Amino acid sequence: MNEEVQFILDSAKESMDAAMKHLEKEFVKIRAGKASPAMLSSVMVEYYGSQTPLSQVANINTPDGRTISVQPWEKNMLHEIEKAIMNSNLGFNPMNNGDFVIINVPPLTEERRIQLTKQAKAEAEDCKVSIRSARQDSNREIREMDASEDLQKNAEVDVQELTDKYIKKTDAFLALKEKEIMTV
């Protein structure tokens, strides 16, 4: 019977880990003042008739905290890359110097920082909802188990402890991201 409980706990932990990984990916997309190659992770470029991630057709670097440089592996891709960055709705204005596409990342305004903080809070809340959903699914599975009431109660307590741990992780991660966004 304990194997069944352990399996339920493991699957809950797996779901909660997946929620945290998703939150990490979403937080990478929220820029916090300094330039990062990850800012362009969602950009898709038209490459020989198919949509291809920018990172697969060019080298993306950050020479300093305010600049992103994109060096295509094929020179004829410069215009396509420039167009893709402009169409990506990231708010960047790329410049083409013949060899590279250079993007100057503007400093964030106070208003924009507050907006990004709200966006980060919303993402963290979505993560918490996923964690609570995993808890709910696990508790349902535990109740459907053919086991003693004590075993079910203990298993539910274990699931709640796991949930609390992941909610705390989410809050700590959010606090770190908010600090990063609000730091000028």
C-alpha cells in the first residue's frame, strides 16, 4: 500500500517541478533591465521557407549590459532576422550594420518596471495554481485508494507539506525576480 502512496507523492512532486520549470521559462522572458540572449528566445525567422528559432540561424551575444548583437551564419539572413525581431512585438528596434544586427536595449521606465512586476506576479500565481491543482489531484487519488483512514490522512499531510514547500519556493523565486526588475 505504501508503494501506491509513494507513487502518488512522486507524481505530485513531478507535476510541481514542471510548474516551477515553466515559471523559470516565463521569468526568463520578462526582461529586467539588462540585455540577455534569452530575450530573443521566442523570435522565429523565415529560413528557406520554414519558421526557425533565431538561435538556430545566428549567434546571439551581449557585448555589454545594454546591447544584444545577432550575427547570422549566412549574410543573406540579415534582413530576415531584422524583420523577425521587429515583428516579434518585443519592443526592440534592431539596426543592421552589414555584418550584425545590433539591438540597443533601452533602460526600463518606472512605469514599465511596475508592469513587469505585475506580469511576474501573475506568472507566479499561475504556478501556484498548477501546484495546488497537483495537490488536489493527489488528494483525490489518495481518497480513491483502498487503504485505512489513517494511511490516507498521513498521505494527505505529506502532500500538503510538499505543496507548502513548492509554494514557498515560488514566493522566493518571485521575490528574487521582483528585486531584479526593480533594481535600476
